[in-house]
Amino acid sequence: MAQNLRSAGPGLSFLKSAGQKDLPSFSCSLHILVLHVKRHLEQITGVGPRPVGSQENEVLTVGYLLEQIEDIRARTAAGPHRVTVDVQRPTGSFSIDFLGGFTSFYDRVSNIAVKLEPKRGAQHLMLANCHFDTVANSPGASDDAVSCAVMLEVLHALANQSTPLHHGVVFLFNGAEENVLQASHGFITQHPWAKQVRAFINLEAAGVGGKEVVFQTGPENPWLVQAYVHAAKHPFASVVGQEVFQSGVIPSDTDFRIYRDFGNIPGIDLAFIENGFIYHTKYDTANRILTDSIQRAGDNILAVLKHLVTSEKLADSSEYRHGNMVFFDLLGVIAVAYPARVGTIINYMVAAATFLYLAKKASLPGNRGGRYVRDLACATGVAVLGWFVTLLSVLIVALLVTLLGRSMFWYTHFYAAICLYGAAATGKMILIHTLAKNLYYGVSFQILGDLYFDVSLLLWCCSLVWLTQRGLCSAYVPMLMVAFPLVTRLLLTKEFKHRGASLKYSGLYLLGLALPYVHFMFLFWVVFEIFTPIMGRSGTEIPPEVVMASLVTLTIVFLSSYFLHFVYLVRSTKWILAALGSVFVIMFLLVSAGLFFPYSGNPNSPRPKRIFLQHTTRTFHNLQGRVESRDSGIWINSFDFTAVQHVTPQIPEINDSIRTRCREDRPFCGYPWFLPVKFLSRKNWYLPAPEVSPGSPVDFSLTSKEETSWGTVKMTFSVKGPSHMSLYLMPHRGASLSTWSLGDGTPQFDLNGEYFVFYSHGLDAAPWTFWFEIQPPTEPDPAGPEGMISVAISTHYFFGEDRRTAQLEEILQKFPTWAFPSSWVSTYDMYRY
């Protein structure tokens, strides 16, 4: 099937330009395709940022997409397919455990659903999802306009086929993903077509351009992975990425979660991951999306969709539901996939072969077997101790760098982290094993080399068994790191015995390790590609030097495992240690001197510092409804560890003298958090400024309050305000929320016991009405605030005239080019009841 999909027949190649006749040459068709997608991309991003509720998102972008879809429908009307368009404006609510847990409410957000099916109709549908909305202050070319542009071309290519599809496809152009996955929830829980959807492909971005990686599949349904492996022209997939992402280590989420959890349908999640430094910034522009990225994405999405809509498995996916898949690609050339149960068998077979190999040595006649076991145990202890000592030593270096105020020196100069932490880790490992070699006085180098090879084999084998027992598909990595070295060593046994560490042996040994090591290094490249930019937006509480030093050290530890025995084979390591020591000392001095500035404003390769500024007015009411206090200022948040260390010299008024303190008696510390991320950024600053007066101020009122027969108090509220608001509920000590009108009716609290509700609306939304029931405290808390509960509402003005003030404009002008200040106007109003 994959081979057939790559043929150049009419309508069967993504390289064919939509609406064009067969073109005379391959290169010409490729050029035309890129021009079409680029044109869509430039039109969508040309209107600027597209936050939910803005004219740019709800009118201009929706209008452009509908115009293009209507053009496709008109061009393909004579063909065997029918194109149906539905503009959905759903209203709904749900709770999610993302960012510690909160509840979301949306009203009349936008979805454009396009159903492509044979004219006879289709009972089963495949879903392809992109989103066209953006965060404030970013044109969102990669996240996610390019996916929508590609989807338009895929839609035309499939609609233009002369052979009818077996099943239908819904192309969902989703207008509220950045508002924490709201539009996808509206589609999958409310749209009538959703009941026919059997599987989905979600197109996302965590970077700007590059290759799109499959980083989530399932749940279960291994046939989806097999479809991708068979059909994708440029496979880039890893089950390791899936298990890392689903562990929650990466502070992000996609519409995949909504379709999986609320739609109970399986899918494939793809995302661009390169250059995450400019993700969600003003630099995410159309000109940074390379032609190759567009072509790769188009080829893969079209091929996989074609495969799925012609698959019999889509019609009855429940029959093929059970089981997981081990999947990975080899340098993007080919993809490998096999059922997890097969992987378990392979893993245990490799582990058994390894233990037989070691058992054979342990059963040598005389006292040689017993001595081998003792030596192996001792050498294993040395190796494991060496790992911990190395990691501890490098972490001490990271702590020194942090105390010197040089955190994130590698953010723009990644090689500097490799030179500093890599040299320290490698040098320490070699030093430990050079010293350990003296413990084996009189033992031949060949015996020692053989022994420490067995140590590495044993440790990798133990990790293989452990991961397999835990049911992790990522166990294929240690399987490769055991199988290939074991086979290589068995084949080279005679060569090693006769010549030791000769050039021929070394060359053949490296050749045997090439495949697992190349794949392993590729995995670590992906890890650094993702986690290095994340350190620039992970908040002020996570020390980035600890993370980077740990990642570099673990990389060195893993990659050095099968090379440690060379330390015991060579006569001297002093020149290697001297070289590594020199590199470390020089790099440490350069870092200490501050020669590696973390950020860059270079337009060709920006590495901006992210700063969020809200010009806000805060009003606090007491139990009687009177204003207790009121103030205004510019609230400043830095979302990386360096805080305002590098900003203060440029803007002296932003300094630690205006740093805020959390008021525990106020919901969310008394500040207008847009999302519940205060645990990530505990350092923020409040610069006094005049009051804000938005043209559409919030209207918040308690419309009713009544005692129920079961002892609770029911309170109903009405809110009218801008498109983005945050509601905070903080029951006082002894009180508790029992139920409310949001989500599934069960209040979802965050990590600190407070309740956060994220609200947004599209155009022409009615006032938001909600209620909750609270169980009053049995006794008042003399040390706490008065009443049963504190309720606060914050508004966020992300677009239009209300988003700017003269004071914001003035301070924005002072920021250096290497900073990306994202700013808007907000208000915060708190009430006691």
C-alpha cells in the first residue's frame, strides 16, 4: 500500500498542486505545492496574532478558511466526493488535571468542520485536526497555521481523487486550542459527526519548523502505528517520546488528550519540535517555516490519511484495539514497529542470552568461576559508584555556576554546556577508572578490558529487565544496547584474545556498536532539542543548571558504557585527562567571567528571554461589599530562572525592591494569573502605575444566595466581560465546595486547595452565569479572613484598544532586543462572602 501511495497518478501525490492538471515535471509540481501552502500560511499569519474572541480569529481567519474550502468544493463538485462544511460555535465546560488541575468554560468558540466523503455517504470517519488560533502577541506560523495550510492542500488532494474514498474524513480547523483545548472539546462532545469518528490525526507544534515527530499514539490500537509506519514517506517517530511526554515531565498538552479522554477514540499526535526557542513568540513567522518542513509534513499527512481511509480496520477499530506498539525510526530513513508483546519476548530472549553468556564465565572450572563472580561484583560496584560520584561532581559545578549568577549560559551557546559539563563528566569517569585500575595490580589489561565490558553488559541487561517488567515500550533501547554489543563481542572474541585493543579490533568493535549508538545519540539529540528551549519557559523555580548538567552527565554515562573497558586496555590516560581538564578549566573561567550571555536578539537566530507584563488594577472588597483596598501597577513575571537579573541593568526600576509577596488570604495570592501556574513562577514584581480603564469593564454580581435543605449555601453569579477571564475560588478554613454548575459538577481544585476556572468566549456571547454550593464552616477561623469563601475574577484584554496603555508602551520601549516582553491589560476584583 505504501508503495502504491507514492505513485504519481492523478490526485495520488501531495506533490500535485491543488486544482492543476498533471504537471510536466516533478520539480515543477513541488514548487507549485510550496507556493500554495506558503500563500495560505502568509494569508493566515498576515492578520497578526489570533487570540480567541478577536476579529482576527473569529472573522478574518474563519472567513479566509471558508473561502478556500468553498473554492475546493466548487472545483471538485463534479468528482466522486461530497464536501460538507459546518461552522460550529460550541459552549461547554470540563475539568482537566493539566497544570495541577483546573476547570475550563467556553462560550461560542469557533470550529470549522469539513467532511469529505463519497457521494454515497460514509459510515466511518477519520478526523484530522489543526488549530488556527494563537497566543497573544505571536503570529503562530508554526503553532499552528502551517498545519492548517497543509490541511487545506491535503483536503484538495483527496477531494480531487478520481477513485472514491472508502471512508470519510473530517478536517477540523479548530479555533480555540491555545485556550487550553476548548474547541476540540466542543467538537468531540457536541458535534453530530463526532459519533462517526473512529480515529484521528492531530497536527501540533512545540517548535518552529523542522521535522514533525510522532510523539503520541493510541491509547492501544497498534494498527494506527502500523498505518503510519507503512504509509509515511519520511517517518520520524519514537515510543520513547510518547512515554516521556505522557509522564508529565514536559509542561504541555495537546488536543490529543481531549479526543482520547472525552471522545474515547485513538489517534496519532504529530508536532514540529525544532527551534522551540521562538515557540509562542513574535518570531514564529511564516518566513521561518522551511520548504522542506512543509513538503515533509504534506507527504506524510496525505499518505497516512489515504492509508487510513482505505483501511478495513478503521471500520471496526474496536476489533484491533488491544495491545501497544514498540515503534521508532532509524535516522528518519525507515520506521520499525512491532507489537509490545513481541517486544517483551525479544527483550527476555536477549536478557536470557546475556545471562547465559555471563553464567558460562561464572561456571569456569576450579576457582576461576568464583573469582570471576567476585571480580564482576567488585567492578560493577566501581562502575555504579563512578556514576554517582561523576553526577555529584558535575552537579557541584552546576551549583557553582548558579551561585556565580551565570545560569543558562548555554541557552544561546549550547556547545558551552557540552564543553563544561561534558568535559567534567568524561574526565571524572576516566579518572575514577584510571584510579580503579591500580586496584588490579598484576592483572593483564586484556582481562580487565573483558571484565568491564561484561559490567556494561550486565548493567544494561538489568535496565532491560526492569523496563520490560514495568511494561514500558522504551525497553527496546537497552535491548539494542545489549544485543548488538553482545553479538559483536562474541564475533570478535578471537581477535581480542590474540591482539588485544588493536586498531583492527577497535574498528570492528565500533562498527558493531554503530547502529545502537547512532540511534541512542539521535534520541539524546531530540531530548536536548526539546528540553533546552523548555528551560526558557519553565518558570523561576526549576534550576536549569541542574537539569542541563544532569542531562549532559547522563548522556556521557550512557554513551561511555561500552568504552570504559578501553580505559583498562590502554597503558596511560594522562594525556586524555590533561586535555579534558584544560577544556574544563578554560570553559569554567570563561563562563565565570560572563562571556556567554544567555540570550540573543539576532533576527536570524533569536534566543529571547520571555517576560510577561500586565498593567492591572486590583480591587479588594470586604464582607460588607465595601472596597477594602485598591491599587494599580505593572505586574511583571519572568518565566525562566534568571528572573530580572539581566533586565535590571537595562531597566533599573524593575528590581527586587518591588518584588511581590504572596498574600495567602487572597485567592491566587491576589494577582491576576491567566493560568494556574503560580507554582512555576514564585518570583514576580509589581511596579506602581496609574489605574487602567478598559472600554468594556467587567460586570460581576451575586444574583442569588440561598440555603439548601441539606445544609449548604447555593450562590449564583453573573459575569459580563472580555473574551478571557479567570475565576478563583478560595473556601475559608472549615468550608468546602460540594458541587457547582461547571465541568462534570464536581469541583476540581488545584495543588494548593484553591479552585481555578478558565473562561473564554467568541463573538456575541451572553453573560456567563454559574453557581456553586458551599458547606459553611462549623466554627469561624479567628486567624483567617471573614466569611465562608473568597471569590475573585480577573479579566485579560489581549487585543484591541484595551490591551495597551501609555505606561505599558513606555516600559516596553526600554526592553533590549534580546527580550520578548508579552504584555496586556488586566483587572483583579476580589469579594468575600
